[in-house]
Amino acid sequence: MRLDINLASRPYEDARDFWVRWGLGVGLPAVLTLVLLVLAARGWTDASRDRHNIAQLKAQIAELDQERKNDQAQLDLAANRSTRDASQFLNELIQRKSLSWTRVFEDLEKVIPPNLHVVSLKPELNDRSQMQLDMTVACDTRAAAVELVYRMEGSKHFEGAQLVSEGQKGEGGPGVIATVIAIYVPDSAQRSGK
């Protein structure tokens, strides 16, 4: 039987094993920290570039706003008022004439429930220059008018559909007359004139 006895004043240590274990344990977090520092520095420079671009865009917006105010002041002069009013009137007429009734009726046909029919339809430009449809519809029950509003809300061609008023049909007959308003949103191809 053989016994290995170390009689040295300092016992033998395997330093290579220590450095492999602890070197990996310290080296990997150090590399990860370095990568994170590089990413943070890159993000800071990108954010600085974005701040600069935002400042330029804000300056352009302020310049355009000032130009618009100057133009509006020019239009508000007494000498230019009649030209401005005529221009607004003509622009509203052009926008109304650009409404495709065929397209409106095609889009309405897709959302109108079978037990409901349109009595009248009146397009108007609202204060935001959007085409608002004011419809009077006749149906057997209030539920059909509510279903029309739900279907319009689910359509991409109508926004902000509301059941404004409702009442019984005249002459004591069964049925409901309701008023529904909605913003009409034409296709992008129609808006661009294609």
C-alpha cells in the first residue's frame, strides 16, 4: 500500500483549475457588461440624432404655422374677403360633387339589414370637412336600426355611426322611423381620383 504525503510547507494547489472556473465566471459577465455598454452608447447617440431631427421638424412646423397665420391674415383683409368666401364656396361644391353616389349606395347596401330601407339620405360637410351622411330609415323594429348602426361601426367606410332619433311610423301603423348619422369614408382609390 502506498500513501502520498505532502511534506511541503505550502500544500499543492491546482491554479489552472481555479483560473479556468473563476476566469469564466468573471469573464462572461465582463463581456456582457461591455456589450451592454456598447448598446447603451449606440442608443444614446441614436436618441441624440432623433432629438436633433425632432427639433428640426418642430422648427419647420413652427415656420409653416407662421406662414399659415400670415396667409390667413392676408385672406381676412376686407379687400380679400369676397375672394376667400367665393373660394370656400367653390371648394365645398367641388368636394360635394366628388362624392360618388354609386359608391355610397354600394357601401350602404353591404351594411343595411334586410328588414330596413332608406327613406332619405342627405350628405353634408361637417366642420372638419368630412362627408357626413344623415339618413332617415324605416324598419319594423328598433332592433333593425340598432343593427344598422352596429354594422356601420364594423365597416371601413363609415365612422362614428349614431342613432340620433327614433319614432313610430305615421298613421298608427307598426314600424319605426329612425335617423342615423355617420361619417362616410371613401376608398383611397376614390379619394385620389382613380
